[in-house]
Amino acid sequence: MSWTEERIATLTKMWEGGSTASQIAEELGGVSRNAVIGKAHRLGLKARPSPVKAKAKKKPAPKKKVAAPAPKPAAKKAAPAKAAPKPAAKPEPKPAASTTNPSQPLPNKQEDLPKIVSYGPGGFLRQGPGDQQAPIPPAPPRRLVPAKPSPDIADKTSLLDLNDRVCRWPMGHPGEPDFHFCGEKVNPGFPYCVEHCGRAYQAQLPRGARRPPPPLPFGGPRVR
DNA sequence: CCCTGATTCGC
DNA sequence: GCGAATCAGG
């Protein structure tokens, strides 16, 4: 498996969403937990509550079992000394001007809601009924430059384009070059547009009066 | 034991 | 760049 735009997008989204590396790996498929972590680091988006970060113990020369324990005067990757002790360590947690938007000083301080989210098979957001009411309607009227990672999906709704107002119904299948999301305006109160709400939420019919199989996302044959 | 993320380093 | 192996804390 290779790290395509979509896979990286999913990884990033989930990682930042708080999903564990295992969950992400399982979601992406074809990659291990380590692969996810490794990639996450390479993407520069590490820094997350890790159980093994509290005490940064130094490593007593782990030495990979393979490498010969022979003394290496000039180790190819010797630790470049821990420079910059920075005694005056009191750096202001600069919020780092969020993409700068002078004309709109949005509060941007809407509580640190844990907001548990999960992701469906395609990395789409899976919400519980309780979350569908969108407790925080004043979604920042972000009008940032999309900066599409790929021109191929220039007019498609990618994972990165998802927000509280667009339909999250997946179109196509993850991993495919044109995988994207519906992107239509949502049916207020739901994560999908009116049309897809009809697919997602079907009235429970009486026994025996059941209709066709529930066309869940990724659940059945490809529909597009 | 299980889980977690961090890190190293051969490929 | 990738990820298995490994480390290390919960």
C-alpha cells in the first residue's frame, strides 16, 4: 500500500481527531499500526497524549539486534547532542494566528469539547444521534483557500472539505482516485443532505414488509 | 498480558 | 520514505 492523498488525508484527520494509531491502521487497511505512527511522524503531526511521554527517559543504546555491536566512532546517525537547553523556557503558547483572518476575529475558543467522533470505513465521520444536533451552530464562516492537494478532485468534496454543513455521504470507495464526499448542503440537523438522509435513515417497516437491503455506505454493492 | 505512542534504522 | 522491531509507560 502506498500513501495516497486520500490515505494521508484520512490519517491526518483521524490522528488529529484523536483516533488511535491502531484504529487508523485498521481503517486504512493494508498498513500496520507502526506504519501509521511512522507516517504520522514523518508528516510532522505527532505530539499527542502518549502514555510514554510523561517521562522522557533516555535510551541506553538500544542497538538494533541486527547491527553488529562493534563500536562505531562515527555512527551514521549519532545523536547530534541535545543542544539548546533554553533555560528561559517560558514560551508563550502562541495560538499561532489561525490562518490569519484579520477581518474576522472569530472567537475560536469554543470550549475544548472532547467531541468523540469515530470514522466509518471510508474515514467519513460517524456521529451518534446526540451529536447530530450540532450543539455549536456558529461554525466559523471559514472562507479559506481550499488549497486542493490534487487537481483531480478540484471540484469534489474531499475528506478535508468536510464540515458541519456539507453532506458526508461517501461517493465511491476509499483508495480510489476519485473518492470524495457528496458535499451537498446538509439536511439541517443531520450529517447528510436530504437525499442521503433518505438512504441513511429509513423508517422501520413492519415485519415481513421489509424492502430492499439497506444501502449503507460501503455496506453493499457500489452505488454512485 | 493487553494497550498506547516514540524511536531507531535496515531497506 | 517506509515500516518492523523495539522501547517504554499505562
